[in-house]
Amino acid sequence: MLTELLILAGLVLMSASSLQAQAIYSGPAFGSISGGASVSTGSFSDAPETVVSVNKKLIHNPFWDKFNPPLADDALNRTPAAGPAGSNEVLASESVSQPPVLLTSFEGPDMGSSIPPDPILAVGPNHIIAMVNTEFAIYDKQGNLLFSRSADQWFANVSPYNGLFDPIVMYDNLSERWIQCWDLQDDNNQTGYWLVSISDDSDPMGTWMNYSFPAHLNGSTPAGNWGDYQKVGYDHQAVYLSGRQFSFGGGFNYCKVRIISKAELYDPAGGPVNYTDFWNFRDPNNPGVLVDGPPIAAAHLDSTDNKAYIIVDSPYNNSTFVTLWTISDPLGSSPGVSATNIPTLGAYPPPDALQLGGGSPRIDSGRRAYRNPVYRDGKIWVSTAVAGGSGFLYAFGRYLKIDVNSNSIDEDVTFGEDGSYYLYPAVMPDADDNVILTFTRSGSSEYAGAAFAGRQAGDPPGISPSDLMQAGGGNYVVTFGGTRNRWGDYMGIALDPAFPNTVWAIAEYAKSINQWSTWIGALTYSYFGVRGLVKDAVSGDPIYPADIEVVELSRTVNPDPQGNYLVLSPVQDLTFNVSAFAYQDRTLNLSLAANDTDVVDIELQPEVQATFAGKVIDPQSGNGVEATIEFYAHGNPNPGPY
């Protein structure tokens, strides 16, 4: 018996020793590309481009239907949960938090001939870039469309073939550059690429530099796979690409992270660019289990001490932890990589969603995968959807706030309501650490709508009841012959660098029967409001139409036909330049109350009036004649005589 125990103990020790010796990643490997090619928004005509025929219906990311790997067996998980699944749920009906205020909103890119849309956005000082699968659009912050183009046409000077998908866009606030990244692959020639475009400054209306990075190489060595579902992060010195590597025509291999120096990538000359690859990421506590996510580098809103932080979900059915990967000296000759599993409360994958009117299959809720991580002041915020509610029958939202210095969880909140499904949540903190989220909301009593929620920094744990940017308008079942009613695969959210208490969001909604679209909105917990009536200073009658230029917001507001206007602003002091046909222009300087809506009526004086007197005569006889005189005023918004 003693001999058997000694042998068993020896086997256990050998097993533990071999696990410790097993690598939890591969790399580094080094590679390079020869350079990029410039492109400009001014290089394209205003004429509509040729688009894919609606008869050619495309399913982007069809590989998940066939090759998506199952979650690992919980029996292999060696990181215990901080608590049971569901123990951190806060029902919307019980929350004391209030949702943020919707400052402004407008429709974004809508359905073409592909599913899912993959809506994403980024925000700069004066512009918004919104993307869906196959195309992108540039708007001003009033929602005016300034430019739009398909990804295939935009990258035609560097792309080896057409078919770009999985759009990602970011505004690098540290270097004042826009970053686009798109995916591309071809099973026939066994190549895959990550197409990257970098603006030359903070204005996206101008020159960019396009690059094509081979995703089928690890460093400079062919890997026999390509990078699906690519993601992007950045810090003060590098851009980080990551993807889920699938073999050509086959299954999942592993995840990969690519490090690219900003000094080379952002060089307006578009010269050679070097990169460093790491791949084959594994559970640090059980290296026999592959990580699947992919690991996503955070958007680092401020600088770090030569470190980059990367987050990925647990690979097990019951997610009991997140893994924080840290890359030290990312641009050095031998970057260091370390990983720590940080325990969380348990969480199961979200069920697919019901909608008003039913339909089969249900709306696809996607994988439980953390998306859109953002880093600031030693913290990372990240979100996903999980199973929640009674019997875990509903899709709830979940967000984490992670302390990278103590490797601990500051906030672990699951939120929702029985009967509702919160799909693909994206999270962003504002400058005061208030949390704002966007997602699609649906249920058996409502169509899929573009929704939002949040909580202020001082609130108790939980999230506010959700509100809608745009309600759903129809039942949605679109499969294009596949097995899934595709939705997502993600939503977009971004902090406004000009107004850091304002967060912009893009979410998918069902615009009408079997038609998806997107809605864009600006959300805040710190607003200044003013409303009132634009009226004639003499008669008191409402004036319509009229223009109210809000100088500080670069926005023009128009009152309704009854003369009523409303302005919600992220800044307190506003300048109004008010104009209307046949009235004298007026300028108002306002200082508004915080988180309230002041009432200010705007009175306009009529233009200077003149009296005409005279006689209409026949030029031949000089005699007076009967006549009708019609006056037309230049600039009159109403056609016809004035």
C-alpha cells in the first residue's frame, strides 16, 4: 500500500512539473512588409460606386457555423470562481441608477446584402467614422454624411483580392490618428491578410496610408492558417492586432497577437513596417487548453510604463476568470509576456434571443467573448453577454472593471431583466468613471432595438434600466440559407476626445421586417440643456423655419413647425447664432445649469420694412395701366411671391 501511495505521489509531482514546464504561448517571431500606399477621400468621385447585387447575399464569418470550437469542459478548469453564476445580477427594475442622457442621435449605415453587420465606430475631435461589413462612412457630429466607400474600393491599391469584412476602427487619442483594420482571406490560394489604413492627422477627410499585413504568416513563416475576427488595440508606442487563427478550409488552431511600432506605421512616407508575433496562447493554469477570444489589446487612453495589457475570457463553459496578459517592452528585441488568471463570478454563454412575433431561428446572441477593452489609470473596462435571469434563460449584459496593478476585479456586474435579451454589449467609462453601455435589446414583446444604459461612479453596484436610441420596427429572421439568424457580431462605443464626458455609441436594430440598420447616439451623465420658443418679437407668433447655430458644438438646430427647440450640450457656456428669413440675425450667449434644462425663448426682430409708392405706366403713351405686381424675396424658403 505504501509503495502504491509513493508511486501515485510521484505521478502527481511529475504531472505538476510537466504542466509548469509547458509553454503558455509561442513566439516571438519577427516579420516585415515593404511599405504602404497612400489613398485620399478626395481621390473618389461623388458618383455612386458599384455595389454587390442584392441577389448576391453574403454571410460574413460563415466559418463559425462549421468550425467554431466548443467551449472547454469545466472539469479542466483549475481556476475557481470568486462566486457562483448569477450572484452579481442586478435586475433593471431594482436598480437605483438612472440611464445617461441622449444628447443627439441619427441613423448610421444600413443593410446592404450581407449579414451580420458588425457595427463599429470611432470618434475624433470633429468627426465620426462608422463601419459595417463591407463599407464605412464619415460623418460630422451633426450626423451629416461627408464620405462613404466600400472597403474593397478603399484598399484597392494594396489588397490582393476583394472580399474585405470584419471592420474595426479606432481614434488613437494619444497620437491623433485614425486606425482602420479589415479582414481578408481566401481558401483557394491559402492566404489571409489584415488590411490597415492610417490617417495622416486627426481629420479623416484627407490622406491615409494603406497597408496589407499577411495574417497567414507567423513572423515570416507560413503558418497554414488565417486570422479571423481580428481586433485592434493601441498604446503610446504600438498598435496591436489579434485574431482567431483558422486553418484554410478547416478548424480553429489558436489565437495570435501582432505588435506594430507606431513610429513606422504612422510614418507618412509609408515605408517598411516591422512586426512581432506571439501565438498559441493557452490557459496559464492548464496549458493543455487553448485560449479562444481572441485576446484583445486594450485601447490605452493614457500611457503605460512600457507595458501593454491584453484581456481574454476563460475558455470554459462556466467562465470563472479572465486572463490578463501583459507584454513588457513590446518594441524591444525580446518582449516579455506574462499571464494571470483573475477570478470572477461564474458566467455561462448567453442564449439566443426572442423577439416580438417570434420566428425561427432566434436572433443569434454570439459567443460569450469580452470585447472593446479600454484602459485608463491602471484600470480596464470590458464587457460581454452572459446567461442571466430566472433559470439563466435570458441574455444579460456583463461588464468588468479590472485593476491591472493588483490583478483583481473592482466591479463585476451582470444586468438585465427577465423577458429581455441584451445582445453584444459594449462599455466605455467617461472622464469621471461613469459607465455607459450600448447593446441591442429585444424580447417577446418588442422588436430588436438599439439600446443603452449606465451607472454613475457613485452609484451602488448595478446598471440603470435601459432606454432606446431607436426602437425596433419589425420582426427579423435572415439566414441567407445558413443555420443562424446572425446579429452583431459586436457593437461600437467610443469616448469623445473633444468632450470627454460624452460617449458615442452605435448599435444594430431591426429597422423593418427582415432589415437591419444601425443607430448612432451621443450619451452623457453631464449635460446642460436649454429649450424654448423662437418667435416674432412684435407679434409673438412662432417662427418657422429658423436656424440656431450652436458654435461650441459645431451644430445647427432647427425648431419644429410650432417654433419649439431643444439643445442638450456637454458644455455649459454656449453661443447661439439665430437666423430666419425676413428677420434680423441675433446672437445669444448662454450659461446653463448643470444636469437641467433651462427655458429661453428667442425673439427675433423683423427685417427693416419699406413702403413703395408709384405708378405703373405704358412706356409708349405714358398713361397709367392696371397691373399686378409680385415681389420675390431672395432667400425666401417658401417659393412663390413674397
